[in-house]
Amino acid sequence: ELSFVDAILSVAAFQQKESTLGAQLTQKALLQNKTALEISPQNVNFYKTQTKVYYTLAVLDPNSSFYDQKALESLQIAKTLAPTDPKITVGSHAANRGWSSPVLPRLEQTNVNA
């Protein structure tokens, strides 16, 4: 969850025109999540957190689908690891978290249900 907090702080830093700090926090968020997944690659909660991190960072470059695609990949892995987890759904999970991303309408049209 610390990586998610860093992602939020990164976006806030960029919004305040603190590009250096924002970039550092982005890298820290990505590294923390990567480390968590290397330690425990079967932990579905780490993939859920990774999804939140990527969606949060997606607002930094709304014209790029890089983070959106990474978020979708994380959701697909989480759904594979926990196929009966009712919380892994794009529409409701994104809405509950207050995620805002241009890819959400596209994700909701997929057959992933993740």
C-alpha cells in the first residue's frame, strides 16, 4: 500500500509543478511494488495495489495508454490468481476507488471481468 501512497503523492507533486519530486516518487512507487511482487509473486493483493498505482500514474500522461495497459495486465493477473474474488471487477472496483482514467470505458468493454 505504500507504493499507492507514493503514486498519489507523485501526482500531487506534478500538479504543483514539482517535476523532480514527482519523478522520484513515481520511481519509488514502481520500485516498491516491483519489490513486493518479487518477494511474493502469488499475492493477489499486491497485484490489486499495482493496478491502483498504475491507474493513479495514468493521469500524468492521459494521451498515453502505457500505465492503463499495465493496470489492465495487473487486473488480469489478479483475476487469474483469484478467479472467484468478487472485488476484482473493473467497473465496480474502479468506481469504489475513485479511479479516473480515459481507459476505463475501454476496460469495461473487455471480457476480462478483472
